Amino acid sequence: MRRFLTAFLLVLVTTFSLKAQVMDPVKWAFAINDLNDVEFELVATATIEPSYHIYSTKMPDLAPLPTVFNFEGNEYYEPVGEGYDLTEVPLFHDDIFEVDYHQFSGTASFGQKFKKLKDGPFPLTGELDYQACKDGMCVSLTEDVNLTYGDQTVLKAADADAKDSVGGHAKSNIWGMILEAILWGFAALLTPCVFPMIPMTVSFFMHGEGETKAQGRFKAFMYFVFIVLLYTLPIAIIILVTWLVGGNSVTADIFNWLATHWLPNILFFLVFMIFAASFFGAFEITLGSNMVNKSDSKQNAKSLGGIFFMALTLVLVSFACTGPIVGTVLIKSTSGEFWAPIVTMFAFAVAFALPFALFAFFPNLLQRLPKSGGWLTSVKVVLGFIEVALGFKFLSVADQTYHWHLLDREVYLGIWIVCFALLGFYLLGKIRFKGEKEVKELGVFRLVLIIIDFTFVIYMIPGMWGAPLKALSGYLPPKQTLDFDLNRIIEENSEKVIEYVDAKFANMAVAPQEGVKTAPVTALCEEPKYADLFHLAHNLKGYFDYDQALACAQAQNKPIFIDFTGHGCVNCREMEANVWSDPRVKEMLRNDFILCALYVDDKTSLPKEECYTSSYDGKEKKTIGRKYADFQISKFGTNAQPYYCLMDHHGNLLMKPRAYDLDKDAFVNFLKEGIKNFQEGSYYQHVLD
């Protein structure tokens, strides 16, 4: 057993150390040196992880991204010139692009001069942008600089970790998934397979004759640990092995396949339907008796092995109810980094195991629990209706990815409305399943559930005709699949009215009255490729091919808004429903940008002449989704969606890209700053490779 625990700890430590190497390959320290009475120098020293390298502040065209100091002048100081290298290394010759440049491994120092406009102390703040590469994989990173000039001449940064371009948003997103996993973990306790196991747990731990309280509590703690391990360790090992064998690209391919391919999604859909039928009483689902009996027979041992097999028995017996929940947690987390499923499954397992540990610690708490009975049957049926509703999400993802058009928005909503309406009638006692007793009176809790359920049903009904239903945006098919969208019809006719009024004014040779706004909507240069497959939210017009968007941006002299998205991307739909819907955002997207939505999970085959072998992972790209997934990860070093990039028509990034963040004002500022930088010719980083 000690070997088992040691192996687990090694796997866990290795997993997170590998993550740290990928996300934080460079540590920075900063120093301030006075050069004379009016000038000082900022020295940035990089400690670079083995096998990684970064680049000089001066790089030729068709080369990787340079290291750049980004500081704006203020009343205290102004930058003098650009940054420069302090470490000398031989020139490196790039055989692919046939250029020479400096690159650094191990340690490297860079400098930036400043002119003092006032005496100190004063804050010195800015950013250091750089690119770190390893074995052909590159990631663009940013290090925040927050120092104070004047307190002392040499200052070190607080050893802050480097952050990639979406790090902050990824953290907020993972916390949302962790919270959801915790809630699912607690919900699993109320399933009929799990709840009756609590008295068994208490009985097991009350039989420790001759044990001290400390020994009993240690065994209760180990019981908790084993439950968590049994849920977390298998998925951690699978993910870690694939990552070690193939790196990020292989793991990303597995996640992409699991989340968007028709086979796993259909299988999950069928599993949910089978479990729902079981919850409705059609049949009982049990694991093989031999497996459970073998585990159960080991429980009588008083060693840690006996506790382990008690935990294994719990996991096996309860899996008939927790299986779909575990699947939901995993699928929800596969759109992030490779470690996200491990973390979310760990959160689920902790929430699920915690009550068992508490009852093992304090057996007297059992007396306060309600007894098993008819209420568990009601819980089982309620979960059955929820299983049906959630199961169709998997079928919907496959439907959108492969363009089957079986579950357009109104069909999907119709299924949910019927499911939750039937749930409401069940709670009212108007529907009964075999063996259930008649509901003669309603308790307060049941009444509250009925009110919540029917309120939810009424909330969904307007969505059949185009209501945005922002609270469900991540679960529903996009609005563009509606056959009858009242809002879209109104918007289209409004545009026609504006065009008619403009034409009338033009014919009359009279300018519109002051205050009448007839802002030009961005016109497309040509018919978009794949317009029969993809649509932009809110009736916006744009392209679904990067080259087409780039050509139109050049023709119209406008910046490009690139949206890396996916059919199965829950966060993408939430951004479109809650942020893109803001009038300020829609106006800028409609008038000031060439829009380009790139679907990274679409399964439509590319024409044979457009298929190619990626220079990033050496694999042939044969579908639209794989083409743009490769484009995103090879150029931006990330495979998370949504991911928004503002670019000029030469391929320069205008702003630091943004990821999932529901802050509308921040997104508006992101767009405004991008427009401003485009007009001024300011860029976030150099031209893409």
C-alpha cells in the first residue's frame, strides 16, 4: 500500500511539474541601475528552463518573435530607444528561413534605458513580451514589470511566474469548472446507488475494536484519500501517458476527438438514455457481481488494504449512478489545458468523498440523516428527467460538428421544454411510475421545486422564436439554426429600411438631418467560403476562411477580428450570448472590423488540393477543423477556445489576444484599443511567421 501511495504522489508531482515547464519556462528578475543623473537602465535577467530558448531584441523578418520591452512614458520617465541584448552569444543560422539571429538558452540579460523627468521614488510599470520555443513548439508570453525607482538602486521582481496570453482567463475558467464539479460531487450523494452506502460506511468504521480515536480517524482519512484516488488516478495516468508520448498536440487531438467526434458523443448520448430508462424503473443497472463480491470480500481486513477495498466497493457500487455525472464532468473540462480534466475530477472526487469521511470520523452524525425510502425513488426519477435533457447535449454536439441538422435550436428546445414540463407534472403527482405511491399532499420543499421547474419551462418557451436565453447559451445549439428567428427578421428589415432611407436622401441630394445615424455596415468583398456550414452570431456578416478575411481587410483597409471557436464550445456560446450581444460590441464588430470565425472542431473535409502536412506536428490536415486548430496552436501557442485576436491586414497583432471573460466593458475596451492601434500603426507583437 505504501508503494501505491508513493506511485500516486510521484505521478501527481510529475504532472504538475510538467505543467509548470510548459506554461512557465522562463523566470525573470529585474534590476534598476543609475547610468547618470538623468538616465537609468532596467536590466531583465531570464532564467530559462532546459531545452527552451528565447530570442534577441533585434530579429530579422521571417524569424521568431523578439523580446520586447513595452513601457509607456509618463510624468516621471520616458523610454529611450528600444530594448537591447546584454548577453553575447554567437549568431544562430535558421536553415528553413535562411536568416541569422541571436537566441538564448540557460540565462540571458536584456536592457532598456529610461530618462528621468522627476526625482524618485516613482513606480516603473510595463510589460516584457517574448517567445519561448522548444522542439518546434513556441508560445508567446508576457511578464508584468512592477518596480519602484528611488527606494534602492537594485530591485528584484517578486519572482512572478510568466503568464501566457490567456493565462488569467484560463484561471477564471478552470475555477468555474471546479465549482461545477464540486456541485456534481455533492449531487451524486443523493443518488439511490450512493446514499444507502453511508450507513454501511459508518458500520464498517464502528467495528474497530481496541482502536484509539487517533487510529480510527487516521483510517477514516485514508478512506477519503482512497476514494479520491480511485476517481482521479486513472484519468491522470491516461492523460499523463498521452502527454509524455506525444506532447500537447497528441493530448489536444485526444481531447478534440473525445469532445467533438460523433462516436464518443453518440455513445455518451446512448449511455445517458439507458441510465434515464433505468432511473424511470425500466430495469436495474448493476456492475458484475463477481467484481463487487471480490472487492467486498477484502473489506474485513483491519489494515489499510481493507480500507482500500471498502473504498473500491463504494466506487464500484455507486458507479451505476455516478457514471453519467463523471462523464459530464470530464467532457466539460476537455476544452481547456491537458490538466483540466485531472483537476476537475479531483474536485468532484473530493466533494463526493468528503461526506463519507465525515461520517467515518463522526459516526453519530448518521442519526441526523433521513432514512432511505420513497423519497430516494423520487430523487431517482427526477435525475432520470435531467439525464434525458443533458444527454441530448452530446447528440447536439455531434449534430453541429457534422452538420446533420437533426437537432436545430427549436427541436432541442422542444425536447427540453417537454422534459421539464413532465418533471413538473411528476412533482405535482400527476404522473406516477410503477410501484410509486400516490402524492396526496405537497411538502414545502417539493412545492419550491415545482415553482422553480415551471418557471424554467416558461423561461425557455420564447426561445422557440429567437429569445436569446442567455442563461442556457452554453448548452443550446446556436441561434443561427432557428428556422424562425423573430429578432433576425427584425434586424434584417431594419437594415433594409436604413438602406432605403439612405437611397432616398441620395436621390434628393439632401443630407440626412443632424442626429440621424446611418453608419456604414461592413460589406463583404466576396461570398464567404463555407457560408452554407457556418454562421456568425447576431446576424453579423463575416468570413470563415482566414485568407479570405485577410484579402478583404486589405481591400477595405480595416482590422480583422479573428474568433477561434467550435461547435462544441460552451464558453464560445456564452461569450456570444452575453458579451457580443452588448450593443457597443455589436456596433464595432459590424462596422469597424472584418470578422473571421475559424471553427477548430469542424469535421468537413478539405478539398484534396488544400490538404497539407503541418510543420508543427508533422500530421496531415484533412478537415476544416484540423486546419484551423493547427493554425491556432502553431501561431499562438494555445488550443483553448474561445480565443479572440485583433490583427491588421498584414498579420500584425494589434492587441494581446483575449479568451473567455464575460466582462463586457473589458471587451469593449479591447475592441476600442485595437481600432486605435490600427489607426496609429501600433502593434502588440511582430508579424506572424
